[in-house]
Amino acid sequence: MTTAFPISAVRAAFPALSLKDGGRARVYFDNPAGTQVPQKVIDRTVDALIAKNANLGGYFATTVAAGQLVDEAHQACADFYNAASADEIVFGQNMTTLTFHMSRCLGRRFQRGDEIVLSRMDHDANVAPWLLLADDLGLTVRWMDFDPETYEFADDALSRVLSDRTRLVALGLASNCTGTINDVKRFAAQARAAGALVYVDAVQYAPHCAIDVQSLGCDILVSSAYKWFGPHQGILWGRKALLEEIFGYKVRPAGNDLPHKFETGTLSHEGMAGTLGAVEYLAGFDEGGDMHGHMRPRAAAIHRAFDRLVAWEHMLTRRLINGLSSFRGLTIRGVTSDNAMHRRVPTVSFTMEGHHPQAIAKALAADNIFVWSGHNYAVEPVQRMGLMESGGVLRVGLAHYNTEDEVDAMLDSMTRIARS
């Protein structure tokens, strides 16, 4: 039997959540751009810098310890994604940097006149690298379009633009603007049936839901650990056979073994240590049981843990959306139905007549409530909704360490803002 969600214990694990400014508590609703970190992440990071601070490949104590740490971090992220092997995990600076790198590696497979499919729902980190590649190589770009009334893709959104010339489809698991969770498994099956590779941005999805790359059917998936309670670190998963096959841009002394073929230069071992700590923190929510028993033990634990986190976040999201829906002239730019929370992450964007998003963000900041405004690098969806010229959206991002009282505090602030 699942116990009540331990929100007090959760918040106690995050040192930043106890900080105050002028005696006022901080309300962290800026989570889509980066979450706070638990003490476990900090401890892992500090230990790496103190006790394991060396480059790899030698025979002395610190280099051996650093090598063990790097191996542990790769395995932890393989469990986080439910990858078949730690060899399929590539670390890098962040999702954007990894995607630029991998776009050039994959670009060696493409020829002038080939087609790639991009998404109008995506963050620019999964758009601009491919647009630049298309410009360099003479590729044709086609677009998956979403419905700006429902904020979701139609079932045939991809099949409309697929062709026998399609070589790659790039799309996101969840939108950092609308919060929509996309049916990547179905779209990936359509793309691969057409002979195209599937590149998935999981940045906005990873803090909120468990990921199973073996079930999704994509070819490459990438997220950034600082969006899921870790340090500034990017983690890419790729099918082993594909990673072995494609060209890797690297220095000459580097080998062709995975994953080092794509891990250029000396990586942030302290960042990898912190990422390991984030995986350990999330797995700690597991209460045991038989669910997901076909996976490795830690992968199963992570999936069971997210089952708990999702329930808490759905409750908070309903509370926020229901409260915002009471304001005259306010439009939530995403799925709002109470029974459709499973089709969105708790990233809630809105516009309000007579109030510029930046002005709302400033007013909330004055109440020590942290949110973002503008396009938030979601250039395509904001343009598709016709909101770029009016300042984009006001974005509120919940996480499992947020509370009902914090949601209510924001709604109280919004009441004062609306009256102004």
C-alpha cells in the first residue's frame, strides 16, 4: 500500500528550499529552466572534487577512484533511461551542446535533397541544430504542426510530412511551453517504418515521468540533469548499434570504444558524480513491489518512484490550473481538463489580457515567487500561437518539492496583480 507523499521530508532534503530573502520564503516555480538539488547531489559532487579529482587512465588512487565514479555514473543513467547498456550513455555539457555535436555526427549520413522533420512544439535546442545542418547540407525541412486550440498533435501530424526521403525526425517528449506530453512511441514507430531516425528531446519530461528508451522505440534521446534535480550536465542515450556505426568527431588519441567516441575531452567528473546523486535521490522514493519487475533493480525502482511523484504533481497541477481558470481574461496555453493531467507535465503557461507576461513575472518576483516569461526558447510554439509580438507567455513550473500552500500563495498574488 502506498503511503502518503512525504512532502516535509522531501523539502528537508533540499537546502535551497529553506532559504529566505528579507524574511520571506522563496517559491521556486522556475523549475522548467532548472530545478534545485538535494543534499545527496551536493555530497556526491564535493566528494568527487575532494577524493576523486584526477584524470582517467592511470594507476594511482585518485585516477582509479575517478574511473570507478565515471563507470557508476554511466550505469546510473542507463538505469534512469532503462537503457540496455551503460555503453549507450554519453555525457556532455547539456542537451543543447550534445545535440549540436550529434547533429554533425549524424549529418555525415545525409545527402543534399534528403528531408528531416522538425516539430512546431519543440524547444529551439531540438530545432536550431537541425536547421543549421539543413542549411549546411542542402536538406529539406518539413514540419510537424500542432493544433493551437488543443495544444496537441493530431494522430496524422507526422504521417502528413513523412516521405521516402525522410532521414530524421526530431521531436520532444514534452513541451517546455505548453506542457503537452507527445505520443513519441507512436510517432517513432511511424518514422522508423519510413526508414527515418528518431531524435528525442526529453528535457522537460525527465523531471516528471519515468523514461524507458527500450519501449519508446526512438534512436537517440537526450536530457539535462539540471532539469531533474542534478548538476549542469547533459546525458544522451543512443542505440548501441547506431552509435557504433556513425562517425564521431574526436581528437586522434581518443579511441572508437563507446561511449568515449562521443565524449570529447576531459568531462566534468564532479558533474557526473552529482548526476549519480540525482539518480540515487529519485530511486529513493521507491517503496518496493512487483511493478516493472522486468527491468534491472534500480531501473524498476526509478519507475516505481516516479509513479509516486506523478500523483503528487498531478494534484498540484489541478490546483494551479483550476485557480488560474477563475481569472477573467486569462488563457492557459495547454491541456486543462482535470482528467487529462496524464497528457501534460506540470509546466503551465498562460497569457492574461491587459497584462504583459514580463510585468506579471516582475510582480510575482516582488512577492518572492520565481517564474519565467517570454518565449523561454520555445520559439516555434510561441510563434505558432501568435504570441511572440505580445511578449510570449508567463510560465509556472511545478516540481515534486512544491506545495499546495505555494500554489495558493501564487494565486493570491495573481489576484492582487489582476486588480492592479
